[in-house]
Amino acid sequence: MNDELQALAPAHGYTEDSIRSLDWREHIRLRPGMYIGKLGDGSSYDDGIYVLVKEVIDNCIDEHVMGYGRTIEIKISDSKVQVRDYGRGIPLGKVVDVVSKINTGGKYDSKVFQKSVGLNGVGTKAVNALSSYFVVQSVREGQLKSAEFSQGQLVQDPKPQKTSQRNGTLITFQPDDTIFKNYRFIPEYLENQMWNYAYLNAGLTIHFNGQKFFSEHGLLDLLARKTDPDTQRYPIIHLKGDDIELALTHGNDYGEEYYSFVNGQYTTQGGTHLAAFREAVVKTVREFYAKTNKTKEYDAADIRASIIGAISVRVQEPVFESQTKTKLGSINMGEDGPSVRGFILDFVKEHLDNYLHKNPAVAEALKKRIEQSERERKDMAGVKKLANQRAKKANLHNRKLRDCRFHLGENAKDGAEKEPLTTLFITEGDSASGSITKSRNVELEAVFSLRGKPLNCFGLKKKVVYENEEFNLLQHALNIEEGLEGLRYNRVVVATDADVDGMHIRLLLLTFFLQFFPDLVRNGHVFILETPLFRVRNKKETIYCYSEQEKQDAMRKLGRNPEVTRFKGLGEISPDEFGRFIGENIKLEPVILQSDRSIQQVLAYYMGKNTPARQEFIIDNLRLEKDLVTSDVLPVAEIALA
């Protein structure tokens, strides 16, 4: 419990002394979730440390959008973040206030920042309060003003001094490790963040840790990077207008893939603009083919199947559903403008319809893709009905699933977060699932037990999900048959042994998710459970080690002849011990899709026919057992995490 929590611990009697007012710093540190969402340790893309980075960069982006500064320099190490823009710089007399006084900022006047991301004057204050070290420096017209804080408290406030530096702002901070425990920055998450900024801000150059991020064609570049040209059914459609830009195409993957943005903010949970985009595409495509081809009305699911789309809108004073700005509420485009929904419907209807008329080859390719989805849906209808009936009966006595009490989207208890952090562990065999089942949190952690190696489903149609009882039961346990809207768990954790069979099962499961439910992976819900490889102990102390190096360090620390145990399977770890590895200190490795790699290319290379290229890879990366335990990620896991 940190100092603020201790200070606010309830007294035995409810008196005037029990009531106190918190200053801005205390409130942010006591209730960080209100300002940055969940804390996390950096293993999820929406964990708090990435929100801190985003809050600082957003201010730089707003300067760029207003026409000031075309370059942002960002350096992020294991624990320190440095962000430098070349905008106008904070007015020198307000440098301290802007980062330490709530409701202080330059974005309340819409004439100055008309279409800004941050409007509440909270972002950098939250970063300041939640950092053990925070320094702000502003350069304006040859003068530099700086201020240093620790946990939101002012430490140094020197007078302005002369400088030859260019105008702009430099913010350096270090997240407070008493709040963000055992945190780490994952490069792939940061790089995706930088690319999104580049795609949404033409002409902006971001230098991040020595790498340059720049986009010339905006959302067209985004979709080009996210898709494989060989699997695109037609060239990417790219449409731009005042305050709106969109791009879309169809591929061969299952599900729908969208990237939505408001004023440069990546709205991971969508909102009114994304709902309107999906609705507008269906409506426009239906009407186009009804007029031109005299076809019947296509089903919405067939039109959207395998779609890959991106939309960006800019609005005045956006209303988000939380400070983390991941979902747009229902608003108008401006003071007297149309609703976001109406604006997007009108734009898509006019411009997409015109595009399809002008590009008959694209229109024909889109029609073929829709009709292919229709055939696949009808072909699957019979087996799907039987499988769902079977799954419904099995759910009454499903020995594979040991469910938890609460699920994603449900209130765990009065006053708790709306969406508790829930987890489904997928295990192999009875021994491993038994250990996890006995040591888990029954309210928030569920266990799904496999009976052996699942089917390699690469290249198979989705029909196999319903024909294979185990896959069908897993699909129903997750509740993802119709998409992620009904997902019952925040985290889907693959928990297999650290041996060859365990790695193989891990790969087969990841192939299943990537082949049929790629959105589950894209949205950061799939993880690999890391469990200790060794236990080193003496009569006084026990140390659990995740690598050979950690084992050697533990042996040196404990002195002469400590007892060393090598865990080869999860079933070898007792339930009492297992509880230490799936609780607050759980170690999870996220499954991340690199944005420039196609799912089908990855699966074809690793799970397809045994090509010479893969044989060469295996030979080059073959390691002995003694070498494997020294690696942070085993080669077979590296395949899935690449």
C-alpha cells in the first residue's frame, strides 16, 4: 500500500476527521485508473505506461496539426522516456502550471486548438503525478525554462536562461515503479504507436530510437503495411475529404479488421464513427449492386467478411467515453454540424459509390468476394447448427471448462471496475489443468483443458471449427463465434509445458487463433504463460528462476550446495507454488503480430508444407536442451511471437 492509500485508510469512527480533500496529485496517484485506464506491466498494448507516452506525444501532435513543428524526436529506454517537439514551446511563465495544475492548458479555446485530442487539461498532469522523475523544458525565442518534479511535487524551478536551441518542448519522465510494478516497454507496441501517428499526420517525421517513421499517403500506407498485396482481392480504396479519410479492401482472412481514429487518437474500442463506417459500407455496397447488377440484397455479414478498413475523422471538442480516449461517444462534427454518423454515411455513400462506378474491375472483384463469403456461410450452415446444439448440451456438463464467476463486461462487485480483468488459461492434460485449477482465483480465472495435441488447421475452412468438438467448445467458451463483442475474457493465456510437445501444442493453438479468429490476436488478447524453469532453495529462502542466468545468480546468492529443481512440465509444480505464478506477479508474453507481416505468410512458412526455406531455418536455429533454457523465448515460441 503506497503512502496515499495509507493516509486514506478508513478510521475506526466516521467523524469530521474521516473527511478530507485531495489535491490533484494525491487524487491521480490514488485513482490512476480514472486518468490512464488500467495500470498493467506493459505486456498489453493499452497498459498505463503506453498511455503516459501517448499523453505527452499527443501535445506534440496537436502543435503539428496547428502548423508548428514537422519533427518529433523520441527516445525510450528500459525506464526513461524523452519526447522533444519543435513547436511553439509552452509560454515560459506557465511551464510549471501547465504540467501541475488541473484545468490549466491552452486547449479550452477552440480557436487555438480547433481539433485537438486532449481537451480536459489532464494528460501531462497525470504523467507528472505518476512519474518518479519528470522534467519539462520549454524553449521560446532564445529563452529556456525548465522545471523538475517527483511524483507530482515540484523539486526544482530555476529561472529562465538564454539558449541557442530551436523553439519547442522537451519532456523527460520515468514512470513510478511503486505504481507500475515490474513494468517494461515492448518495442512492437511503441513502434505501432509511432506508425499510427505518422499515418495520420502527413508531412510529420518521427525519429524513435534511431528509426524514422514517415508516411506520404496516410491511411493508404497503413492498409498497405497491414495487408499482403498477394491476398488483397482488389487494390486499396482510398478516399479523402474535409475532416475525413478512409481506406478499405478485402483479403482472405476470417473476421473484420478495422483501425479507427479521432483527431489522431487511435480509438481501439471504436465508437460512433466506426459503427457508422461499418453501416455505411454495407448500405452503399448493397445499393450499388442493386442498381447496377439488379442483384438481390446481400447479407451484411457477407459484405463485411474479410474486410480490412481504416477511418479517421476530425471533430471539434470530441467526447470520449474515458480519459484514455479509446471510444468515441455520440457527438456532432461541430457546433452546428451534422452528427458524426450522418456525416460519415453521407460521405461514404457519395464517394464510395462514385469510386465503384469509375472502377468496374474493383466493383467486380468486390462482388466476387461477397458472393464467395455467401457460399461459405451457406455451406457451413448445416454443420454449424448441429455443432452449436452439441456445444449447448456439452456446456451443461463441460468438463473441459472450469469457468470463473465473472466475465468481461460484468461487474465483479459493487464499486468495482465495469470490466474486471478476467483470464482463460488453456492447458494441456489433467495434471497441468489440475494445478492451475486449484491455485487460480475462481472469481476471475477460468481453465480450459485440452486432451492432447489439437488439429493443425492451417489452410482449412472455418467449417472445421464446428466439426472439431474441441475447437467448437473452445470457441463457445470464449464466445467469439460472431466476433469479439461477446468475448468473455480479457486475456486468453496459453499455458503449456516448456518442452517440445508443449511448444508444438502452443503453435497449433496459435495457428487456430490466427487462422479463424485473428482479431483476438490483433486486439492483444492472446498471451503465453511464462513459468519458472528452476527452483533454487535452501532452508531459509526459495528463488524461482526463468532462465539459466537467473539460476546461476540464485545459486551464488544462496551459497553452498542449494537444492536445484528443474521444472519440465506444469504438472510438476504444486498448486501452492503455482498460485505465486498466476497471481499479481504473473509473467505473460504477449503474442504480437508485426504490422508488416501477413498472417497467411507467417502460417504458410511455419505451418505449411516442409519447404527448403523452413528446413534451413530449423538447421540454423537448432539448439540443445542446455541452450534452450538460457533463451528468453524458445525458437518454436519465437515463430508465433515474431
